[in-house]
Amino acid sequence: ILLGIFNIIFGLLILFNVVTSTTFIVYLFAIWFIINATFNMFNVTPVEKSNKTFHIISILLNIIAILFGIILLFNPLIAAFIIAIFISAVFFIIGISYIIDALH
């Protein structure tokens, strides 16, 4: 019940405070980017265990992702732009898949 009440309150806050919630989502995206890259840097997959080069590339890419997340924290306009691109790409891909499904 508490989780349901929390979700309702959170939803209403987002609905009625659009500017604040947009800013919150942008910062949440940047923080998620940093946390995800940090966890991925220390999480060794079976492929990385068998291939040292792949493991080094993975670590380098995660370091770049952490730096990118820090840049997003200090420049939320870039983060908002990237979120918009991700969302539009998702809609584009979903639209293409619906058209392909409809043609089959």
C-alpha cells in the first residue's frame, strides 16, 4: 500500500511540476549513466574472462561512459537532447517493427 501511495504522489508531482520533473529526469539520467558504467566496469562477463582484449576495451568504454555521465551532470541541456534522441529512436524502431509485422 505504501508503495502504491508513493507512486501516486510521485506521479502527481511529475504531472503538476513539469519543469522540476524534467530537470529531475535529466539529472537522474546522468546519475544512472555513471552508476551503470561503474557497475559494468567491475562486472566481468564470461566473454571478458576468455578474452583479455575485450575486457580492456570494456573497461575503457566504461571509463568514457563515466566521463560522459559527469559531463551530462554539468550540462543538463546536452542530457535533455540525448534523452530526446533516445526516445525518438525508440519510437522510430517500434514504428518500423509495427510496419514489418503488418506486412507479414
